[in-house]
Amino acid sequence: MNLHLDPAIAGLGPMELVLIFAVIVLLFGAAKLPELARGSGRALRIFKAETKGLTDDDTPAQPRIEATQIDDVVDDARRDRDA
């Protein structure tokens, strides 16, 4: 999955991106930006793991076959063959 967006497609030019970054720095402060980025990364990792877990739950579980059931099927097949 490619999440790269060209800024021109999103309608944002270089000056708009610089302005948005400056506002973020003013709001959170330069010292908080690494912590904010780490927190965002953790949240995205957790979200990705949870969504993967949801898609894994959608696959139907294979029924478990006991060895005695296999033996019964083999015995029935032998009886049918010999009869």
C-alpha cells in the first residue's frame, strides 16, 4: 500500500507546508516534537496490529479431525472395497 501523497495533488505547495510546520512547532514546541512523533508512531503500530488481527479473525478455522475419525473412515473404505 503506497501512502505517499504528492503535495501538489493535495493542493499544498512548499510554502503551505512550511507554514503548517511552523504552526506545529509554535503549538507544541521544538522539544515536544520528537515525543509527539514517537507517540504517533506507536499509535500507528498498534492500529496496524489491531487491523491485522481483525482480518485474521475473518478466516474460517479448519475443523480439527481426530485420529479415531480417520481410522473409522479408513476402516469403512476397506469394508466397502472388500464387499
